[in-house]
Amino acid sequence: MANVEIFPPVPIKKIGNRIFFTDGHTRAYLAYVLGWQELPVIWDEDELDWEAYLFCVKTAEERDIWTVVDLAERILSGKDY
């Protein structure tokens, strides 16, 4: 199992009733694949365009992406990326 102490925390943000990753989706997916039950997170205090970010969150929800588990069938190959 990976060492959680060397795993950088994944930034999260809460807006309204939504809590979501603002970065680190690959790390979160890796933690899932490794069978982790918990993930180190940190509140994102950056000043970003949160309205635009919420548009991205809404788009993910419309595509039935609710958790990192939903990304399993959506991983691009290096060539496609």
C-alpha cells in the first residue's frame, strides 16, 4: 500500500451543499484503485472563478460523474490525451 504521509492532500472546496475536488483527480482515483478508505484532503483557499468551476461540476454531474469511481471508464490513453 502507498504511504499516505508522502501522498499530497487533494484540494477540496465547498460551495452550497457541494463538496468537490478542485485538483488531484488522478491522485484520488489512484487512492481508490489502491483500496484506500480515506484520502488526505485540504481546503482550497485559492481565489478562483468559482462560478466557472461550478459550471464544470454541473457538467460532470450531467455526464453522471459523481465520484472518482465514475472516472474508471473515462481514462484516456496517452495517445488520445
